[in-house]
Amino acid sequence: MLKQEPGMPGSGRLVVALGMALTLGASAIAALASGASDPPATPAAPTPQQAKFFETRVRPLLAERCFACHGAARQSGGLRLDSRAAFDLGAGGARLVTPEKPDQSLLLRAVRHEGPRMPPGGRLSDAEIGVLAEWVRQGAPWPEAPAVKAAATGSRQTGQVRKRAGADHWAFRPIRPLAPPPRISDGGWSRNAVDAFVWQKLKSERLTPAPEADRRALIRRLTFDLHGLPPTPEEVEAYVADPSADAYEKLVDRLLENPRFGERWARH
């Protein structure tokens, strides 16, 4: 309650009251803004069930629908979603998940097109939104150790990763031409440049190449490797009976074109 100063007119009391109200209001707004930008508390380690849900349902969804605009190559709106640390940074300081009100989280409102619309090309399916909603209700557990603090841009994080891995790592070395070693000492074993490198390494380790596999062994090895399943008896017999000189190359092309190849390697 305001104390009236002696001789203070009524208009003066009104000005003082308005000034105090504005000061208190500004303090409250600053406190709210400060709380909204505070970094979230370190999340608890996910349970095995939560980790499985994330790896089988959430991460593939983020990779398919979000990483093109919010991944390593591009961070639309300064938002990156391909790591725990980047996810915690949010968008412009705004947290993507509100633990106390999960259904009001910015992430869910965006994918439901209840405000900012993500992805811009079209709304996610109800099933996909349901996956993200369940994940958010769990507290958005992310089974990934924040080994490298996410940066605002991909170039900064790439530099940090490179520093960790070391400039001498093969992945960071510039591409340069490399002449294959001569094949004069392999007795005709090498059939191409890659074979020549293999032969050189074998000799340096004092190893002898294994005997060449027959066609039945080759098709089984190749099919298991590319499809994760054995070939059918009919496929084996067709390959064994193929008299063409490029029978193996045709087999490789057929296995790579089969949807089973994508199904097998998409798991990794």
C-alpha cells in the first residue's frame, strides 16, 4: 500500500503507482524470459526400453524427415536435430521440449502445424506424430553421450570433431592419386588395381592368398553379405550354369538392385 507523502497531490500518487507497477511487470517478464532460455537439466540416462524406442522409432524418423534441413549439412533457422547436444540447444534459445507440459512442447506444436510448421513440405502422418509425442512424454531420452558440444553451425562442429579425431585420420586427409603397385611378382594373381594392393599387403604380412572359391561358394558368400539371407537353390543353379564371362558382375548387379539389399543395410 502506498504511503502518501505530505503535500503530494493525487496525480503524483498515480504516477508513483504506475511506475511501481511497470517496474514489477518488467521484472516478472525478465524472470520468465530468463527461465525460458536456461539450459535444460542434464537428462537421466534412458532405460533400455527407452533407448530401443529411440533407436528403432525416433532416430530413423528424425533422419528421414528432419536431417535434410536440420542436420550436419544444413541448419535451417539455426536448428540442428542430429545429436543430443544440438537438440538441447533448441531453436534460437527456445527449448524444443517442455517437460512440465509435454503436449505443449514447441517440437510437437511444430509437427502438428499448430504454430511454426515442420516439415514445411507437408505435415507428418498421425503415426509419426504419435511416435514423437510418446518420445516427448518420456522426457525425450536420447541415448547418446554429448562427447562434443554442438555448435550453432555445422562447420564449427566439424572442426571440433576433426580436432578430436586428429588431422592424420584417413577421413580428413586430402584425396591424392595413388599408383597401384606393380604386378610383376604375383604370378598373374591380380586381376585389377585393387588386387595389386591386396597382394602387396598379403606379402608384407607373409600371408598366402586363399584358393579361389567355386561358383557355389561365391554366390552364397555374396548373397549373405548383401542380403543377409542365403540364395535359393534355383538362384545357385542359374549362376553355376551361366557360361558368360561377366556372370559374377551380373550377379553383383542383380543383388544390389534387389530391395533386400536396402532392407539389410538400412538397419545399420
